[in-house]
Amino acid sequence: MSDKVFLFPTPSNSAHVILKPEMRKSLQKFSVCLRSNTELTRGYGLFSLAVSGGDNSFLIFPQPSNVYSMTVLQEEILLKTDHVSLAWKHICATWDSTTGEFQLWVNGKLYPKRVLKKGFTIQAQTSIVLGQDQDSFGGAFDINQSFVGEISDVHMWDYVLTPEEIEGVMSGHVKGNHINWNSLNYEIKGNVLIRPKPQCMSWMLSSSTHEEFLLG
């Protein structure tokens, strides 16, 4: 999948991609990074991880006006981000149960850190879905929360990435050990297409954004 994207062409309560991790283990730390491109002006499920008896074990749910709803083990936080002119957005989220520290990076910029679910663990048996918000383990999708657009470069780790590693992810040099886009194990359900990456995609930060990334 290194040169491909998933295309979700229309709203749906069935279309999604199931991701199958490289390993089955409980998680006390994680990092998730991905790229997406959409024109939606409503909220939508981008990356959804559920466990049996817990639908929102980890959820990335962008909302209008550059707000990201991020949920870990049913605890939600809202993070206001800057307006981004680039069509493609690169998102990284990290969580460390030891401290409860949660971080959100958008196009290389780190937003204020938050603390949630300190000391908790995500069970080993997970359901990981792209393009929908799981309201039950593996399903109960709502068409009004479905994603329409393109998703690419999805990676997941069982540890917290450093700022230098996140920069490496953005430039394509650091790959996930829990989910690796280049060797992705997945299953498509419903109307989801695989297409080549657009030639116009810019994988590297602009010089101004790059400077902002390095300055933190």
C-alpha cells in the first residue's frame, strides 16, 4: 500500500476498512499517525479502535471549525487546532498510560498536552476500523458520522513516538510496528476503493511549517 490510498467515495453506514495489527497485545502506550483528505463539513470517524464492551477505546473524530474530538477508553477531549490550507492533513496522536499524557500533532505542530485515563490498559482483542465510528465492537455505524475522502499512510506503534520520530513519519522514514502501511493487513467492507497516491501530494512540510515543528 506504500503508493496507494483508500478512497471512500460516498457517505455510508457500511463502507469501512478493517485493519489487522501485526501483534495482539494489550496496550498501555500507543502512537497512531495517518494522512487524510476530505471536503466534509461535519464530524466523521477517521480511526476507530474498539474492544469488547468498549466502543471508543481510541477514536479520532474531526469536527467542524478545526476541532478534534479524541477519545481514549470512553473519555473524550476536544482540541482546537489551527486552520490548515493544505488539502492533505497529517495527524499523529500518542498516549501513555503511565502518566496519562495525550498528545496531538497536526501537520507537524504539537497542540497542548492533556491527561486522561492514567493507569488504564487497552485490551489485546481489538477491532480497528478506518472511515467509521464504531458504536459497538466492529459495527453499529452511523451514515452521518461516516468519512468521505481519502486516507493513506496509516501507522500505529505500541509506544510513544518522540518529536524526531514524528518528523520521520511525516517524511516517510519511520514505519509502525503495530500497524505498518507498507505491509498492511486489511479487509475492505462495502464501497471503498484503492487508488494510486495523487502526484500532487506533498509529503514534506513547507519550510515555514518545518521551522515551526523544530521550534515546537
